[in-house]
Amino acid sequence: MRCTIALEFDNGDGSVVKRVEVMRLHRPIDDQTPGDVGLSLSEGKSLLNCVQQEFVVEQIERFCASHRSCVDCGVQRRLHDSHCSELKTAPGKVYYCRERRKACNRKGSGKENRAEAGNRPSSIAVVVAALGKAGKQPRVWASAMPRTRRLNQEMTRFLEDSGYGDPNEVVVLTDGVRDLAGVANDLPYDNKWILDWAHIGRMLRRVEQAIAPLAYGRLTDSGSAFELSDLFVRFRHYVWVGRTAAWQQFAARLAHLLDLRETRDPAVSSHVRKASNSLSNVVTYLDSNAESLIDYRIWQRAGGRISTGFVESSINRIVGRRMCKSQHMRWSRVGAHSVVQLRVALLNQEFHELARRQFPWIGQRRVTWPWQRTSQSF
């Protein structure tokens, strides 16, 4: 006897929208044992966990679908990122795809929305750029103004003033979010997009930490005593040298070995699921940005940057201290842009020149500025 248990989801009108097969049960008729009637305790728990998993995933998916459009203007909001996450429920943990979407920059069409918004946008995007040779203090530029043609002209002028006026290729280090694609593509230079190794390294580190409790044990006939760990090292190496076909093959083998590990030792199933989710996250991230992967080993030996850490530290000193972490305030776009220019001048040690343009009498009335103390917030 065979029994198939499935879930059917509808919109309340009786029409089936989605059907998911949850579990198949098999009972031999000829070989019946006393007490083997109905579901066992383990089968009941597995059935409850499967139903909870599918039900929560469908519920969250419908909730996200209803919030993907702006409430005021109805425009589809842009996707910022998505990753696998876990949710603790009464039957157990449920894994689902968590997505974050950007806020809509358009104002409402009604009078009430315009009165609430006024001249202050709901969110202010600050564009920060830092450039310079590896090992040296970079020169920083930032702007909180809207992304118009003027923004590209100011960025082009910044490149020319920094000694990068020749029509060479501009390298854009990104963490996979193409939010600045329009700004960079409008520059009068050829753009080359490179995926930031710092983000890849952090994701690989999570996979390595999840595999560590499962590393010991031979899973195939030709494998070593640390087959999982050895295979992960080779997978990480091929990602480092930018060989896409090779790391995709080793990622599939690594996922297969994790399934074998769970089958042979069900006691470590929680560790296996954690490792599988971490591996799935990094593989999805690399597949979606495969065109931005390079041979990081050759690139680093040539003196090129492989991480955006110097830019993120500049963002922390320009935006984080003043607007996010230390002093939480309500900013207008003009006020935020003015403060950003002040912080940039401090980092570039150009505060005295900026002050002279605004106040020509500086230097004649014994007025000094602490422009060299750039590490302290104010």
C-alpha cells in the first residue's frame, strides 16, 4: 500500500494555485508486524516538519509578493539582496528565502502624502568613491545629491583631479549589488566589474566553520579521512583562481558528500543542514555574479585591489559616525550633502582650502582649523 500526502494552496475561491507533494508512505501488505498500524512517531514528526516548512514558505512568499510594490505609487521596488535564513517555530526550524528591497524614492501623488513628505525624502542615498594605489591613503569623494547628469560630471572631475583623467579602464569593485551600475556606466571610461573578495571570503569562512564538525570520516572509496575538508579546500582554490567550471563541479560534489554524511549519521543532521545552507548561499552568490569573477591570485600579484575595505572604512568615517552610529538625526538632502563634503575635506586633508574658498579672511585673523585631526568625530 502506498499513500501520498500533498498540500494544495488556493486563494480562497476553491481554485488550486499550487500543489506540493509532502511525503510518500509505503506499507507492505504481505509482511505485517504486530503494532505496525498507522504512522510511527518519527514519521509523524517528519510529516509535521514538512507541512510546517511548506506552509511557512508559501505564507512568507505571498507576504513578500504583496510588499514588493510601493504603497504610494505602486512601482515595483528594486531588490537589494536575498539569502537563506531560518525561522524558529513551535514544531522546529524552518528555512526560507529572505529578501530585502530598496525604498521607493518617488513621492506620493496625493496631497496628504506630499504634506507628509515635504522637501525631505524618505531615504537619502550617499554615493562614496575612494581611489588610490594599494598601500597608500586613498582620496575620497562623496555626494548626497540625486543621481543626475551633474553627479556623473562631478565624479568625472574628481577622477581627473586625482590624476586619472586618461581614458583608461576604470575598475569597479562590487559586493554583487549593482546599485551604482548607472552611475559607473555613465562615466566616459571603460568599466570592468570585479566581485569583492572580502564578501566571498566571509561566506566561504561560514562554510568552512559549518563543515569543521563534519570533516572527519571517509565517505567514498577513493576519499581520504578528511574528505569533506579536502574537497572544500579545492573548491575555495578554484574560486580564488576564477575557474568557474571547476568550482561549480566541486560545489556539486561537496553537496553530494554532505547528503551522504547525513544519510550515514542522522545524529549530525542539524550540522549538515547548516553546512548545506551556507554552501547553497555562496554558490548562488557566485553563480549570479559569475561574470565579475577573476583570477584574484594574478590580480593581487599585479598590485590590484581585491577588496573594498578601504572604501567601506571611508563610508564609516563619512556617513556612519555622523548620520547612523553616533548621532541619529533627521537630515535634509542639502544638509546631508554639506556635512558629507565637510567630512570628505577632513579625510583628504583639504579642509583648509575648502574653508578659504568659503571664508577668504582665514589666515589673516589668527584663525586655525584642526584639519589634521581626522580620526576624531565632531
